[in-house]
Amino acid sequence: MTRYERMKMQRRMQRRIRLVVEERRMALALPPASAADPAYDPEATVEIPRGVTDKT
């Protein structure tokens, strides 16, 4: 197998992987929260408790 063929195969596999990942991402995506809760504001600032993030 030539170098060109290997590169071509690799690109094809990468493209297929990217498509599968994108499909899964779309399949697992939650419906927009705004549809479920009209009071929900996606631009609202949310306070993150400090103890949760410092787990190093």
C-alpha cells in the first residue's frame, strides 16, 4: 500500500469518525431548556459553588 493510499484511508476514517461523533452528539442532545421552562434565561449568570470545582 502506498503512502498516498494510507493517507487517503486515514482521512476517510477520520471523516467517518467525525460523522459518527456528530450523529451521537445530536442524538444525545437535550431539547432546548427554553421550551421546557419559559422562565429559563440562557444568558443568566449562574454562581458555581467553590467547593465543587476544587477537587484536585
